[in-house]
Amino acid sequence: MAKVYEFLATGFEEVEALIPLDIMRRAGVEFKTVSVTGSAVVEGAHGVKIEADLLIENADFSDADLLMLPGGLPGATNLNEHEGVRKALVEQNIRGKMIGAICAAPMVLGSLGLLEGKRATCYPGFEKYLDGAEYTNELCTVDGNITTGEGPAAAFPYAYTLLEALTDRRTADGIADGMMYKHLMLK
């Protein structure tokens, strides 16, 4: 079974954190939220409080198939300033394992040099932080082991893209159908 860890910092974008979590868990993916605040309870950008599964101090990411970063402000800035998050991302990239970042969070990958020579997307206005990347302006962009998403409205296609990469197309399509996502896209 695939294993995913999602980092939560104060000010994370709730939609970008919870939609992938919900979709992945529906598919049976082991998905753990990781607080980087020192507290299990993390407050999002719009005042929603989430109790994380783990504190970063107690986490081991060596078994991670995917590390995820939701955007939001100041959430993405807080993730970018957290040395534990930065170290985990660099190690994940060295192992060639998957990394996902959406909205403002791709700036963390840019600051680490992980986007050098890659195609990537982000929330409009944050493309200046995608150091070394070709900005695509797409809802979701996959380049090698890195998947980036544009913003809150892209949370569904971003999550389904990552789910398909972790499992298979049939699983991702089945979850999308069950959640009426494909029906929505036909309207």
C-alpha cells in the first residue's frame, strides 16, 4: 500500500490539504498528516483547526512514497522556513520518490533547487519563486517525481493525478466517478 505524508503548518490552505487526504483515504492509501508547529492541532488559513496524525519531530519519512505540501499563506512560507520539512524534501528527491506541492507551496521546491529544469505550476503571482522551472499555468503539472498544482480549484485534479501515480488509472477513475467529479467536469 502506498504511504503519503502531508505537512501542515499554521496558515495552510484547508481545501488543498483536505481534498487530497479524503481522496487518497477513500482509495485505501495510507495518508498521514504531519504537524510542523510543535502541536498536534494546526490552524489553517481560514480558521479551520485540524488535528494532525503526527508531529514532525516523531516522524520517519524513509518509507514515504509521496510527500505533500498544501499551499495557503502563511502556511507555505512557514513550510519553507522549516528545516525539517526542507531536509525531508531533499532526501525524498534524492531517493527519486514523489513530491507534490500546490498553490504557493511550489516555492518551497523552488527555493531548494528541486524545480531546476522542470515544468511546474503554482498560484498566479508565485511563479517568480519557481527557481529554474518552466512555468506552465496549468491546473496540474507532472514532471518526473514532482507534481504541482495551481490553487484551491485545482485540488481535485491534483489529488486524482497523484492518486493515479500511486495506484493506477482504474482506482483513480473509480474514486472520481464515485465522488461525482467526472459528472461535474461534463457540465
